[in-house]
Amino acid sequence: MALRINTNIAAMTAHKNMIKNDNGLSSSLEKLSSGLRINRAADDASGMAIADALKSQALGLGQAIRNANDGISMVQTADGALEEAINIVNTVKTKAIQAAQDGQTTDSRKAIQSDVNKLLEELDIIAKTTAFNGQKLLSGNFTGKKFQIGAYAQETVSISIASGESTKLGHVTTSELTFDQAGAVELSIYSSLQNSTFDLNAIDVAYDNNREHSLGAVADAINRLSDVLGITASANVSSATSGGIVAGSTDSDFAVNGITIGQVNVTANDADGALVKAINGKTTQHGVFASIDNAGVLTLTSTDDRAIQVTQSSGTDAVFGGSSMTTLGTIQLNQAGASEIVVNNRAGGVSIALTTASGNLEISGDTTTTVASTLATGSVLVSGTVLGGDATVSQLSTTSNNTVTAGSVLATGSILNSGQLLAGPAKVALVSNTGTNNTITAGSTLTTGSILNSGTTITGDATVAAYTSTGLTSATAGSILTTGSVFDSGQVINGSATVAAYTSTGLTNATVGSVLAAGTVFDSGQTLNGDATVAGFTSTGLTNAAAGSILTANTVFDSGQTLNGDATVNAYTSLGDTTAIAGTYLASGSIFVVGDTINGVVVSAGNAATIAVAGVTLTAASTTLSSGSVVAQNSILGSGSSVTNNDITLAADMTLGAAMALQSTTVVGNGSTLASGSSSVNNDVTLSTDMTLGAAMALQSTTAIAANSILASGSNAVNNDVTLTADMTLTAAMTLQSTTSVAANSVLASGSSVANNDITLAASLVLGGNMNAIAGATFAADSILNTGTSITQKDLTLTSGMTLASNMTLLAGATIASGSVLAAGTSITDSSLTLTANMSVAAGSTILSGSALANGSSLGGDVVLANDEVVASGTDMLLAAGSILASGSIIAAGSYLANDIVGSDGVTYSADTTLLADVTVSGDTSMVNAQTLQNGSTLKAGSTLAANAVTTALSAEGTTGSQSTSRLSDLNVLTQEGAQTAIAVADSALKDLDKVRADLGSVQNQLTSTIANLSATRVNIAAAESSIRDVDFAEEAANFSKMQILNQASSFAMAQANASSQNVLSLLQG
């Protein structure tokens, strides 16, 4: 070994090891003193990172446990408050049950209501004041609150507490279920609880005095599924009169549910209780209990919910004040919660119930009915439509040039437009004709209120009752116009026509042989031709009574009247300027006023000495009667006699010679005869009963012709109104002017005409063959229009009970009223026909393309939709089996599927399910089974609706009414009904509160489990951290001992190394 002094390698090595050992000793001492294996990153960088993460996690879990404990405390606070809220609601329910017995009075119920109000007030206080750390727990705002229950982000639990206020609790939805008729009830009800639809067993509801066939049985079927439906049902079968019971006697057939009650003498409001006692005496048999309230209103209540059927004829109906007491009843549905109550008919709905711009279903292509159909109000049948079999029409409007054939019936409110042809035997009631050039043929009957417009011809053997003509109407030979008929200007009453108390408003011509009865009024310009008989008529001006006319007692001639020669007048009154031409005979009671002239008139039986008073001058010719003169019975006024200044009275049985002129307001007495050529001028002339007017008689305006008067052939009425009273006969060639009125049982002979304006025909009038009804004409109930009758120019209204015979043509604008019947073969030509009420269409009818069917129509043949259609709100629409939904059609949510449907989304929606959302049909889809569409469904253009007018079995379709929701805050126990509702609402509120407590209990249990899990996790995390970070003392103590020994050894070695240089000195000394 070399010996060196400058570099002591051994010492350096010892020094190095000594430092290392010292560092190891220091590190070991640090670990032993701190108890940590890792005191700095240098000790174990990765270990320190892991240990720090574990430490953070452990710390977070500790706080999460504390959070969870806070959550439990909060839940427990809310739960305690809810427990008290439940106690309050239970008390409220008890109060409601207490009020739900009719032993309570109004005052006692008010006291109960007061308690309920205070309890609900306290409930609201609890809900509004219960808080944790300042947060309101039961106000309804503590929702979606999150609690951190983990060491890392988003490790939370959500807590929501529903409101405990009375306005937010106890929701109960109610609705009333009603049925349209007795029949099979097949319902499906949607359960909001199960999100599914449940079918009820089919139940036959009937009026058979059997509880098993009642709405009570339907309610039982619903209640059997109440646990899954969440709906309870109760039947209410009762009926009440609209007012107090009326004194009278019930009929011998009076019965309840088939059990005869019989005849009962009933006092007003059933004061003696006889009616109630009679009904309740058989309650055990018919199951109905009767009661009367203080207002006398009778209420019938089913004891077991069976239907109530009351047999009530006219007498019983009068006792009930016209109220029908028969009822199936209703079903009250109660559903806990605020969800809609959804009830579907497994089969049902109307044929057409659509919402479109026009409101109708437009047809694409012609449709031929295979079964009887119904076309609803507002339907439009286009030109060329043919009705097969007998068709019943309700208020039909036609366009122009239509024919209504034999056997057809047009009812009240029908309107036939211009060019109508009514072929006999047709029945028309209260019809209005607005056209011209109409013909009412032989055998036709027009009843009270009928209106014939200008150009109407009433042919022989036609009967007209109180009709109105607006101009140019002709009543031909054999026609009969009864009391109340009105002839306007230009009317012609031909010979042999009979008119009873009619009114003419001008230019009416009563021709030879016509008979006008008492009450007839002739307006200005009337002409009574020879051999016309007029009884008690009134003329208002310019009437000409021609030769041979006879005017009976009470006839009144207005100014300007002319009585031609050979006219006979009985007790008439002249109002002035009347001229009685020579040959006229004036009977007793006649009155002449200022301006009247009597030319050669004969006043029957008597002489000047007996009849002349106050300045009357009687001469052989040109006789003049001065003012105030009185001509007594059997007096004779010679040819050329005249009447001047003021009034003169002619007594009964007065004879007026030929060519007699009667001035206005002239009165001709009973039995008077006005010879041919007599005339009345200016204003009114009154002819009393049994008046005979000779031929060529002219009656001026407002002339009145009394009963049994006779107007000879050629008589006419001119200018204005002429009134004809009952039993008036107008002979052939009679002309009636505007506003002429023809009374009941009058006869208008063949060839009679009505000119210019309206004529009114009274009840039971018969119009003969080839009768023309002009614009504005009205045909009354039971009128008959014979074959060949036509209605021209404008609208004609046909009223109820009207029958139109075969081959009848209805033109544009015609309206056929409710109850009308159109016979087989009836066609619609030229333009469209609009229905203003329902119409029954027989099998074999052809409805042309472009026609529109209104809502409520039923289909007797397949119909292809021309446009997109939407099922109207509030209705369901029934598609018959065989219908086809075009691609793109939409079935609305809530529809109960009877067929498998493939949606545009590719999903197949199975039959016997209820759609929860709208479904668009993929491709054209055929309906194998009848399908009911909910409102809002859309049928695309091209869809086919199969015939659905036939019902194979009578079904009762159920409909829910408006739905209402009650809350706990709405409780009202002041009535029996309110108390019952309060019980249901309190039960629902209890369920609401229990659900909230149950949810909170679940949260508390969740938090408790969370705390347990977090605690265990935190222990494990702490252990893991300790195993990484903490020092193993046993191991480190051994290491420390080692380092101590090494450190001592290194010191010794260092000393030895330093001492080794001494050997060099020894070598040098040596």
C-alpha cells in the first residue's frame, strides 16, 4: 500500500460514509419523531399524492355525513309538521261527515263550516311557517333542493317537499256521465294511475223496472275497477217538474215503470198530498219515491238507481206542467287528482262531425245510397241529385227550376224558389214563394198563412186557406179561398171561384159566377163582374160592381164607387162620391153622404111620402136625395134620382135599379139587390149579408162583401183592398187584385187569377188544377197543390206538414221545412239545394259529386272526401267498418283504437289501446272494425267513409260533461252535496299529505343509509391513507438502531483513517 500525505483516501471514504449514515440516522429520527413515513415529497412523491387524495376524500366524506344528518333533521322537522296537518285534515273529514246528515239544520251546518274554516286556516299557518334554517319547508317552494352526500362534485341527493297549503291539497276532479238513450253501454276508461285503458263489461240499460239494467249497474262496474282507475262512480236517477204541480187529474194510463197509478185528482202544488201518496203507495213495485217541496215541485227519485219511465198522456202532462219525468239518470264520476277524466265509447260517435271552412263534408265523386240516410241541416245537394224512395226533408232550400213530385210533403218554413213545379197531390204548409209564374194545380190545398206571389195561378178545384198573394195571382174556376185570404193588386177571381172573407189591396177582378163571403175587403180598382155574389164586403176605393152583381148587408163602399145598372145592394154605406146608375136597387138601411148621386135608382117598396125626409127629393128620373135623408123599407128611387150633400140612409129590402152609382161609405142592407151595371166610386162601400151583385159589377178599394154574398160573372175589384168574409163563392173568370184576402171555405172557380202582389189564403183552401203560385206566396198547413202546379221566379216557403207529390221539381233557392216528405223520383236541377234541417234520404238515391254533408248527417253509401276534414271539438266521429283513412290522416290523442294502426314513425299501435299522443297514419289504412275518432282528428282528402246509416244494435253512447276540480280550500259543508264532496276532498287531501310524508320517510331512510355507507367508506379511506403515509415504528426503530451503530462505526473509521498518516512520520523518524 502506498503511503500519501496530501490525499487521505481512507479518511475521505470514512467521511462519506459517515455523512450518509448521519443522514440516514436523521431521517429515521424524523420518521420516528413524526410518526409519518412520508414527511415530504422527497420521501415518496407518488405515495404522498395518493395519501393526500385519500385524505381529501376522507375529509369530504366527513362533511357529507354531516350534510346528510342536516337533511335528516330537516326531513324530521317537515314530517312533524305534516303529522299535525294530517291530524287537522282528519278533523276536517270528521266535521264533513258530521255535516253529511240531513238531521243538521242550516245553522248547525254553518257552525260546522266555521270550525272547518278555522282548521283550514291553521293548516295554512303550519304550511307557511314551518322552516329549517330560515327556509320554508311546506310552502311549496322547497322543491328540487340538493344535499351533497359525497366527496366529489354532483354526488347529491334531491329533496322536494310538496305544499301543505289547503289550496294545493285534496284535488278531486268531477264530471257527469250521461247517455243519449237506452241500449248497450260499452265503455273504456283511461286510468291516469296506471297510464292504461280499462274496458268495462257491457251492460244493457233499459226502462224495464230492473236494477240490473240501470245506470246504477254501470256505476257498480266502474267502482269494481276503482283501485286501478282512481275513479269512483255514483248514479243519480231522479227527475223533477219545472214548476209547481198544476191542479187537474192524471190520466187513467198514468204509470211509473209500468206500474199503473191511474187517475188521481190533484190539487195545486199537490196540497193534499194525493199525488205523492198514490205514487209512493207502490214504491216497492216500481222503485220510485215521490216528494213535493215548498214550491210544489214534484221530484221522483229512484230508490235503487233503476231508470224512471213515466207514462203521461195529456192530462198527466198538464198536471206536471209539461215536464217529462222519464229519465235514465246520470252518473257522477270522482277522480282523485286534477287529471282529465277520459271515457270512451268502444263503439259510438256521430257519422259526420267535422270542422271545415264551409262547415260541411264535401263529396268527391257521386255517391249512391244503399240504405236510408239522414242529411243534416245545412247540407247542400247539387244539381242533378236524385232522391230514391220517399225522402223526408226538414227546411229544404232549393235553387231554381226544381220539381216536387206527387206524394211529397213540404213542411213549415220550406222555401221554393222561382220556376218550381209542385205536382199533385202535393201538401204544402205555410210555404213562401218568392218567384213568379207559378201554377197551383187542381186538387192542391194551401193552408193558413200561405203566400202566393205575382203571376201565381190557382187552378180549378184548388183549396186555399188564408193565403196571401203579392200580385198577379189567378184563382180559376172551382178554387176555394177561405177566411183570412189576402189578394194583392191585379188578382183575378174567375167564375165559379168561391172566396170567404178575403182582402184585396187593389185591381182585383171578381168574374162572373164568383162568390165572395162576409168580411171580404176590396181595395181601390176592384171590379165585380156580372153574376158575382158578394156578402158584407168592404171597398176602399174605385170599385166597380158590374151589372147583375149582388152586394148584401153590411157592405161598405168608399169614395168613388160605381154601382152599374141591375146591381142589387142591401143596406150599404157610402163614404162619399158614390154614383148609383139607373136601374140600381137600394134596400132599407142604405146610407148616402155628400157627393153621392143616385141616377134612376129604385129604393124598394114605398113612396116619397114614406121615405123622404130632411130634404130628400124623389123624381121619376134623376132623383136627388139630400143630406140627412132617410129612405124607408120598400122605398123606390126612380130613374135619375140623386143624393146630395150629406148622409142618406136606405132601409132594408131596398131595390136599386140598373146603372146605380153608390158613393163612398155607402151601406146597402140585407136582401138588397144591385142591378147589372151598378157601380161604387171613391172610397169604402159596405155590403151586408146575403147581398147579390149583378153582372159586370165593379168594387172599389177596401170594399167589404159579407157572408153568402154573390158576385156575378164579370164582377171585379180595383185599386186597393177588398175583404171577402167566410163562405164566399167567386164564379168563373174572377180577378183578385193585390193583398186580396180569401177566407176559409171560399171557392175560386177555374180561371180565377191573382195579380201583382200578395194574396193571403186562409185555412183549408183548395186550389184547382194548373194553379200558379207567384213570388212571396205562402201555403198554410194541410194545403194541397195538385199535379201540374208550378212555382216560378222567386222563393216559395213551405211550412210544416207539407206534402209534395211525385215528379215535383224544386228550383234554386227553394226551402223545404221540417217534417217535409219528398217522394221517390224527386230531382234537384240547375243549381244546389241547401238543407236547413235534417233530411232522410232513401236507399237508391244518388248524391252528386260536389255535394256537402253537414255535421250530424248519416251515410247510406261510401263517401270519398274531397278536402281535408277535422273532427269538430267536443264531438266524436264514428267510422264504419270498411272506411279507409288516407295516408297522412291523424288520429287524435285519446282515441280508443279498434284496429291496428301503423304510424308514420314506423310504430304499430295495437287495437284495444288508447292513444296518448296524436298518430299520423302511414299509408292508406282500412278499418276492419268500426273506429271512433276523438275530436281534433284529421281525415285527409281521399279518405273513404263507409255507409254507417244502419245500426245493427241499439247502443247507448256515454258523454262526459264539463269537468270541475275541487280543493281542500273549497270545502263547503252547508249542503248535503257539499258535505259529500268535502268528504271526498278530505280523503284526497289525506292521500296527498300521506304521500308527502311517505316521500320524506323515503328520503330520511335514504340519508340514513347514505350516512352509514359514508362512515364505512371514510374508515377505509383513512386506513388506506395511514398505510401509505404513517411510519412502521418497529421497522423504523430497527433501522434507527442500525443507523446509530453505523454512525458510531463511521466515526471510529474516520478516526482510524486520520491516524494512518502518523505512519508516514514514523517512517521519516526512522
